[in-house]
Amino acid sequence: MQMRTTGTAGLIWGVLVLASAADAAVPWTCRNGDYALTWDLQSDAAQLTRTATGQSVWRGPLLPGFWLQTPGGQRRFVKAELDPASAAPGPSGGTLALRLPGMGSGALRFIAEPWGVRFQELRITWDGTPQAIVGLYFGSAPLTGEQRTVAPSLDLPFWPGWSAEGYSVPSGKGGPVQSFFRNWDLGHATLPLGSFGPSLGAPYAAAFPKPIFSAAMGGQDGWLAFGPGVIPDAALTFEIRATTGTLHYLYREDLWGTPTGHTRVWSEPLRLAWAPTAWGAFHELFASFGPSKPVAPIHQQAHWNTWGNFKARHYDLRFEADHAAGMGVQVLQLDDGWETATGSGVPNLQRFPHFADDLKYIRDKGLAIGFWQAVGWVNDPVSAGLKPEDLMLGKDGRPRKATWNMAPDSLATSNFCLDPSSARSREFLRQRTLRMMREYDPQVLKLDFAYGMPGPDVSAPRNPAFRGERLGFELMKIIADAAREVKPDVTIQYYGISPLMRPVTDLIALDDLGDGGGYEVEAHGQWSVWSALAGAQGSAIMSSSGYDWKADTDILLDTAVIGAPGSVLPLPRPGEPPLPESAVAHRQALSRWYRRTIGWEPLWLNSEIGALGHEPALRCFGRVERIGGSERLTAVALRARKPEGPDAKPLRGMRWEGRWALIAQDDDSIFASGKLACIPFEAGFLEVPLDSRPDRVLAVRGGREEAVNDWSFGDGKLRLEVPVGSDSLLGFLVIREHERRVSEKQKP
């Protein structure tokens, strides 16, 4: 087989291609823990099996397939096959020589890893004219004649071939939020994994936790998570037809043209990781990107967002500042509605006639400021000095528009979209950001709607380097780089939990639960479970809220573990009933005592992290941080349903009634902390084991700390009681000066 390669890499590949293929018929095997992935290279049949039970977890083909439009205008599917001259891979992997019958040749380099399998590089060289790729598929194969007699649709000559009991796509469906699906639940479905949601025909879903660039398949015997190792230059989706799936890179080069050259190279097009649970498989996949340095703690601050009132067209920045300061937060975010038009970056002085004075008022309240920004939308490109060639265009040359649901009847609320291929568009974004940073000095830029751009079926950047999932990333990078140029510690807030988004995201925010379908407690619990994947990667997390104050207690319990409190809750206007005193106290408590540290692993206790037939559900769970070389339980949320048996062991016999959050205020565990915050969310009691007797206990109400005398300590447990009618109580501070001194001495 001939390959057009150069340099040392080409020589190495040539040696591999010419090596003996006598063992190529023997299935290649990768073992990891209690699982083994076997891959029959000749038939391209792979299977992940749980060795203890012999049960199949997942199976299907792994070699790529291409849906092409030929120079003659015909569509053709061509599946890569193992070249007979290919060398047999060794135990750690190798390079497979491939052929694309009638189209070209190529090579796939892959390696076994401790966590699974990495496809390091796919290289294809076309015979003759380069082919226009409509879509690249991992997990599809041509329909056979017999299969065509069963297939419910013959619009495509190929069919997805990955099969398992079911699928997991975090928050893949909303209203209510759902993340687990049996293999027959969705029928024919497109599940976006990156920044293209409604533009590819999927139901609109709230932003968090996308983009995730991954999905999982499996069931009771285990799960396999899959996704690329780099941000693709195509729109990434998980396609399901009937009961089988495939990973789809949507290009549509039949519309937008092919890159020059006969050879195409894909770096890290696929990673496979597995574990007994879907959450564990995603965790393994995310960890495959290597240890991430935690972001600076300044990015994890308590936020109040004006959207709770802005969406009801109540615009009063001083009113917002008064209430935000009263809640004890650090940042007031001005959400959609502060600008003259979407994307202008210019304040609406008709709506806010005293904007500069209002910002001073906000800062005088001790609050930093944040601004909402649509990533690629501009409502009025002419005023921005932009021309049609600076915008995303259709095949007809007309600018395309986008809105939150991509529905044609939403034209009145649609916006033009920037093409980062244009130097003028890039400079507009850069100058807009520089001006905002210099003029208003915000601490936070909340970026939004990178997931609301037109997809490859209707538009694409003129520069192929920015196509697909790279479109949203590049637009965000322009903004983030400009903002950091002025203020290096500015916080860039977004939603996606994938490690691939870390370069352009400092703070991951759970969204506003608008897609929870009225199930705010359940939705926030699910999102908190998935946010722990980002917590383990060292990302700052802001918990956000729903719109229903009645759900806020459980949301704050989640927040006590996962990160900083945030809110889009509506505030009562003059003449409306005031908020319950307890609701304000709970918000103040979390703003005062949340963990400022970054990087943690979850302790699930009796919570459910999700499985087929059971969505993730939070009950009691905790936050484990690695500090000074040891793992320490630094926060825990306690609900009425208590852990039992082995699940209860980490709590050391803790007892309680009501709902509580315990948060260490230092670097020790909750059992050894020199300053432990205990937050009750209703009347009840708490018995918490401590390593030594407290010196004193303080009750905190508003800004006051008062000594408490009616606590007791016996048999190594502190007992606190909360009587009915304690609505103004934020919580208790348990002080142990001796433990604090010991902790200080142990610090390096």
C-alpha cells in the first residue's frame, strides 16, 4: 500500500504497514479493570465485555465510514476496511493500514490506555479529486440486502451499528430533564453533543452541561463513554436510528467546499473509556485529558443575576443592587436586556437613563459587576460597521439568522451571526470587549448562546479552520482573550463541562432551570450530579437557581456541596408580598459560608448517579477535597432520607432531623474543622461527631453572631437543636480554637 507521508512519521508508518499481517485475524484486546474490549479487525466487530459475568456491555464497528458527495454529484457511503497488508497491532496498539474501496487509502493509529482506547490519528488519502465529506461516522456500516428488508427507512444506504441496553447523554432531554434512555426510547433521534442544538433539529434544551463532546452507552453490566480528544471541525452529534447509535461528524462539504489537498488528517477523533456506571465512564473519559490545574478561587463567587426580574420587564438596577447586597453575594450580573440591541455592548440609556450612576451605586454596595454577552449574535450589524461578508451566510449568499429555538416564526427575535473568518468581525468582537472592560471594569462576562448558531446544513464559516464545533469556541476565545488582556483575572462564565472548554471558561454555571419543566428540584439535582464531573477537573462552579422560591431549599443544599450560590430568582416588587424571612436567611447563609476552594470529588452516600430506569437523584452527598496529601470531607448535604449500611459509614454515626448543610470554613474535614458552619433549613436537630469538644458555638442571624448555650457534647458528638420559629437563623458556627491551631501548624 502506498501512503503519501513525509518525514520520520512517514517512515515509521511505512514500517508498520509493511510488517507481517499473519496475526491480523486474531482479535485485538484491551483489558482494563473488570472489562475487556475485543476488536475483530477483519470484520470490524468490537465488543466491550464485563469479564466477571461474561455479559456484553456494548458492541459495534469502530472503523470510520464516510458519507460522500462525489464530483459527479452522487452520494456514496464508503466504509473503511482493513488493508490485507496491514500489520497486526501489538498489545498496546499500533497503526492499521486502511482502504476505502474505489475512493482511497489511509491509516488509523490507536493506543491502549489505562482508561480505555485512544484513536490518536486518522489519515485518509483520496484517489484523484478530493471527496466532499457530508458526514464522518464512527459506528455505522452499509446495509446488507437482508437488512434492507427490515430497515424502517431506506433514505440512507447505511445504518448505525453501536448497540447496548441504553444511552446516557447528560440532560439530553428537558421538561422534565432526562439523561438516561433505553435503546428503544427515542426512536430516530439526533442528540447534539456540542454547540449545535435546535439548529440540528433537536428539542431546545437549556445550555448546561453542553457542550460535553461525549455520550455513553451501556446498561446494568457497565458503560462505555465516547467522544473526540480535540474540538472537531464538524458539528458533533449522537445519531440514533431505531435502537442503535453512531457518532456523527456533520460536515456538509457538498455545500461549503472541501479543504485543499488529497490527504485529510483527524487528530484524536475518538476516545473510548469505560466503567461500571455511566457517571464513572464520563469521569474516566474526562480524566483522560490529564490533571487540570484548578482555576483561581476568585472565579468562584456568589452571584445574583437580574434575569429573574428582567424577563418580566422590571428594570431597576438600584433595586437589584439593594437586594443582591442583602443576600450577601459578591457579584451582580446584568443579564440580557441591558444593551441597546443584542450584541451591541452599549447600554440602553432609554431603559437605564442613569447607567453610569447605577454602576457606581452597585459598586458602593460592595458588589462587583458582571455583564451578559451573546457570543456570536448581533442584532444590528450595520451600526456595528459590519457587512454581509462579515456574517454567516447561506448557500444563496444571504446572511443567516438565529434565535433560541431556530423556528422560522421567531424571525422578529432573531439575530445575525458573526463569522470569525472575517477580520472585521473578529475586530468588532475584540474592540467591543476591550471597550466594555475598560469602561465598566466587570469582574464577570457571562457568555451565552454559542449553542444558538446556524448549523452546517444551512451555513458554515468561510475559513474551514473555524467550522463545526470550533465556531463557538473561536468566538468565545476572541472575547476571552480580549477581556483577559485588560483584566487578567476576569471571570469568563459559560455552561459546558467538557475539559475541552477549559481554555475559554473559568466558571461553569448551572443554567436557570427554565428547561426543567416545573421540576426544579429534580433538574437541579441532576445537573449537580453532572457538575461533579467538572468539579473533579478543577473548574469553578456556580450553582444558579430556578424561578421558584419554593424549590430553593433543595437547590441550596446541592449548592453547599458543588460550589458558589447563584440566582435568577424573581424579587418582589414594591407592593408585592415580601420574601419569607427564612428564604432570605438561607441565601445569606450559603453566600457567607460556601466553599471557596476549587477541585473536588463527590461522596455520593445514598444519592443516585443515574442508570437505565432511574435518573440521577440527590439525597445526602458530600464534597471530598485532597488537601495536604489527604482526602477530606469538607462539605455535606443532609436530607430526610438517610443513608443506611455501608453508605452511612463516612458520616461516622451522624444523626439529624430536618435538612442540614455542613461546610468546613478551613482546610480540615467537617469532623476536624476549627470553624464549622452548620446550616439548618427547618426545625430539627443535628448530632455530628467531632474530634474534640468545641470551645464555643455561635448562632448567626443577619450580621450578628451570638453565643449559644443550649448545645451539648457527649460521646464524641455535638448536638444542636433548632426550634420552630427560627426563620431568621442563618446557622451555627462551631469554633474549636485548639483544632485551628493544630491545623495551622500542620500546614506546609
